[in-house]
Amino acid sequence: MKLTILTPTYNRGYILDRLYESLLNQTDNDFEWLIVDDGSTDDTLNIVESFKKENKLKIRYIRQENGGKHRALNVGICTIESDLTFIVDSDDYLLPEAVHEIFRTHQDFAYDENICGYSFLRCYPNLDINGSKFKSSPYISDYVSCRINEGVDGDKAEVYKTSVLKKYPFLEVQGENFLFEDYVWIQMASSYKTVHINIPIYVGDYLEDGLTKNIKRKKINNPIGMIERANIIGQSKAKYSFKVKAMVMYIVYGMIAKKSVHNMYENSFNKLLFIFLFIPSKIYYCLGFKK
């Protein structure tokens, strides 16, 4: 099998049927749907069982104790044997040609060891494109150069070669349940390039109970993950201005995590930059985060 569509979910039983229907409507059905239930307390299990009884799709279901989306992704990725992995959130859905477009692109780059995967466009339910398009299509570049340095914004639909994805597990911090996915994508960029395609295949719906709507609280409640993400950005080939922002983030979330100044200094990605930005970052923390 070429593709696994990996869906981490938590208490989204009420909307899973929309994604399910979009998978049934794919013009190419050579894929499996892997659902990793992050400890849902609703009727998710019964709903998935009803899908499986219809026997219209290859469906696998894994349940774990609640630990956050990144842990669910780690659990799911470890079990995947297909060539490609496509992470699709439970409140989103795919356009009918999505799988076909993925396979058409993969045909050209399957054996290119410098390529880690493919990035397509996302759109909103009204089909407007989410963020900006890539400067050409196909456009081969690494994640940091394209998405950070060149400023291509908005959420995209990323499909990764499973063999590469397994090399970069998401960081798991005891007591924390959130981590930005680009923690992995930025690390990949040091060794691999991505093929960027200006074709929308994914519809993103930002619900009130979703991660995006509650992102500020998530960041504050998961400071160690934010510290490590800042270090990853600082060690990457991001432009200097982004490294400055990363250092501010590193210091602010270090303070939120109650790290000592000595600890932060010793573990920072750039000690000179840490010294230069410590006081401004502390002022920023006191004004906007201390409460």
C-alpha cells in the first residue's frame, strides 16, 4: 500500500463522518485510514466501528491515554508500513482528487533520497486558499528556506515519506500535551528538501474546540516544548531575524517554566545573543506573560 492517512482525534466523534465521506469520494482508493484516538470520552469508538462495518475503506483504529496530538502521531507513525504518511486532522477533509494528486507527484520523486515529501495547498471551506502560494510549482526547497525565510505563510497539506518521518519523532515532555509540528519539519530541513505543489487538496475548518483557536493558552501551558522549538529554530538555517525572535521565545518560555538564568544561558543556542536579548525579553515577559 502506498499511503496511510493518519488522523489523531480527541472527542471529535460528532464530525468524523465528514472526513470519512471525503475519503470514500477519493478518485484513487489505494490507501488506509489510521485513526489514533487520544483518549476520547465521547462516542468516537462506536462511530469508527460503524465505519469499519461498512467495509468501504481500509481502516485501523488505535486508542491511547490522553497525551496530546504529538503523542498520538508518534504512536501512529510507529505502526505505519506504507510508503507515504499524510496527517489529516479530524475536523478537516480532503478534496476528491487529493490522493490522486499525491500519487502523481510521488511517481516522479519516489526514489529521490534528497526528498522527504510533498507540500500541497490547503483551502478554507469556501475554497479560498489558506495563506500564500509557492513561488513556482513544483518548487523544490527545504521547509526552512521556503516557509520561514521566503515567508510562504498559511497552513499547508504535507505528505511525508514514512521512512524519513520515522527518523524524527515528536518530542514528548512529561506533564505537557502540546508541541508544534514544525518542531519536526524544521529538523528535516537540515537534510531533506520538499516538493511544493500549488494544487489545493485539503480543506481546513478551524473549529472553536480546535488547537488553533486555543493556541496561546496551549503555548503557555507547554513551555518546555516551546523552549526546545526555539532552540531548533536557532540551530537551523533560518534568517538571523528569525533567530532573534527564537531567542526571545526561548527566554520568555524559560521564565514561564521557571528555569534559572544560568540554566537558560548554558542551554541556549547562541550565548552572545542570549546576553544581548535577556533584558528586553524579561521586560516583554513582565508586560505580556507574567500573569
